[in-house]
Amino acid sequence: MRLIVEPATALKGQARVPGDKSISHRAVMFASLAEGVSRVEGFLLGADCLRTVACMRALGVSVDLDGDAVVVHGVGLQGLQEPEDILDVGNSGTTIRLLLGLLAGQTFHCCLTGDESIRRRPMARAAKPLRSMGARIDGRKDGDLAPLSIRGGDLRSIKYQMPVASAQVKSAVLLAGLFASGVTGVKEPVPSRDHTERMLQALGAPLSRRSGFTEIGRPARLRPLDIRIPGDLSSAAFPLVAGLIVPGSEIVLEEVGVNPTRTGILDALGAMGARIAVEPREDQAGEPTARIVVRSLPLVGTRVAGAAIPRLIDEIPILAVAAAAAEGVTEIRDAAELRLKETDRIRTVAEELRKFGVRIAELEDGLIIEGGGPLKGAHCRSHGDHRIAMAMAVAGLAAEGETVVEGWEAADVSFPGFVDLLVSLGARVRIEED
């Protein structure tokens, strides 16, 4: 499947982006451990989150889909059942790493695998602390690569200082802490997204912060949820950047999650000269939300590094597109984590943007992008990565001549309605089957 993108003259309108991907995963997984029925509205019906639904069903949890809502019939902390088959997470790194934490507390045996991309991605960072808690985890390359085998139970608490900030690893340890004796603590070098902490507190888990550690004990029970998931800021970043780099554009996005651990992309675009209005709205699912208004404006290069990176790690592909359209040089550093995503995003971003005529240097931990030159329509590949696919589509909107994005089906992982949203804003895009 390929996407054909024509140059846009202006993008105007009001839209909603799908529910937050990170929160959708957690809502289904955590509600499964509650006692009672949870209703989660605004659920992201993307391929990754549906894999989490399938895995929880395989573990004995009844999960009903009702439009963009899911109804989870929680089985309690001790109610999960040994699956009859291997759990397949597809392309979802969040699913496999959080499941490791959840399964570490179960007394039965389980096997986890995923697609080719997942089987290349390292799992030792999540498995190492769980092993120190008593879980038996094995896999290829000394337990670093899927397929993984796990047998949990009889966990002991730990105080774990993470060498690298990672919301997935932090979440795995905290989930295991629900089943461990004593109090389990996690300390990060810099803050990562805190959706897990917010949701566990909403469920009634005994979670606190002390001496830099996020600590959790074993609860007697977790209570069910009744929540609406806000729009995903990572998904919103694509129409936001399109609105900035396509002249004459004005885009309004409603009910977008603006958790401060996720708003690094807004800060980076602001440093590039963007004027983005963030109008607060009512909190949803314990998460702050806002109406976001963006208008096209000339951008300038900037430097993004250090503590800013965990707050925008998933948005770097689209930030690179903004940098390509900006005047001057943009430098992105301390982002070696990008090499361990669905693709090596440092390599694939550089490879694909060069096709538009962008001068871009690939660093071990980031990119140097020389912007300001006209973008030329290109024939791109998604590399099976949803964020690469959508980033190149946005670049095509601001390019001279037609752009083709091969492997467009990858976008369904996180934003199945992306093409419809672009069309509603006035873009001339169409999907062609192979």
C-alpha cells in the first residue's frame, strides 16, 4: 500500500487525534488487574493497542470493544490464567515490556514473541531488574531478544536505579512491584512519561515518591476505572508540524493530552519560533488536556539534547521534518535510544529526508539537519515504521511535486485515521493498493 501526497496550499480546520497510545495500552492492562468492570472511552483502535487487548484476552480477561470504547472485566491481581499459546505482541514494544512486568508476578509459565522488528529490539533492560526480583526470564542472546520465556511468582522488592530513562522499563518494575513482598522503588536519571504512576494511583495502588524513588507496595486490591483517554500528543505532532510548515495554514486540535512529561515537542517547536496556543481543558483519566491551535510561521533551527529527549523521543522523526523546513541548522543529540525503536530511526530519518534534498548528517546519538532549502517531492519508504510513514507524508505536503510513501499500512499502528484527517484539513492525499 502506498500514499500519494500532493503539495498543499493551505491546511485549515478543526480535528481530533486518536486516543493516547501509551494510556490505551495501560488502561486495558491495568484494568484487567482490578476487581470489577472498567469502561475506557477514547481507546486507540490501532494495531499495537489491539495486540494488548488480544494478549489480555489470552490471559483469561474478558475485553469487549464498543466503538472507540473498551469494557474490561477485571479478574483481580491473582485472576490471570496461563495462556494456551504463545502471546504475540506484533510490533508493540510497550506491550511486550509491560507484560514482562505483569507476568513476573504470576505463578504460571508464559512465552512472548512479536514481529521481526520486536525480535530485534533489546529486552535486557526490562528483564534485568525483573530477574533481580526473582522472575525467571530467558530468550535468545542470553535473554536479551524475543521470543522470551517467563515464569514469575515469589517476587522480592528492590530499589532499582535505572541507567537510562525509560517509561517502559519503569512501568515493568512498578507492575512487578504490585506482586512483590515489601516496597519496590525505581529511580530515573531524568523523568520519563508518568502515565503508569498516574493510572496506578487512580486504581488505588499504594504509590509514593521518596528520595527520588517512585515506590509501590503490594495492594490488597485495585478498583476499576471509568475514564476517557485524551488525544495522543505524539499523533497530534504530525498535523501540528504540517500546520507550521505549509504556508497559510491554521489548524485546531481538540482534547489533546498535554501531560508535562510529554510536551517536549511543543517546547522544541517553540524554540524554533512556533507560536502554538495551548488552551487548557478539563482533565481526562487524571491527565491534563488542552485545545491546541497552530498557525503557519517561519521556523529557525535549534538544539535539542539532554533532559529534553525523553519528553519528545517519539516525536523526533516529525521534529526532523520541521527542522528540514526551518532556516538554519538543527542539532539533535543524546537520542541514541532512537536506534532501538521500530526501526533505527536515526538512520531511516536521515535516509528518507535526503530523498527530499535535505542536507542531513547522521550521528551516533542524533542528527544535524541543515534546513531552509526547498523540499522536493520524493519516493519514500516507511520501513514498516508508523512514525516514519507519517513524517514523510507531512514532508510531502510542503514539498514541490508529488511524494509517494511506500508501506503506508504501517501508519495504522498508531493513527488509522490519519489520511482522513489530512483530507478534512484540505490536503490532497490518496491511498493506492500495491
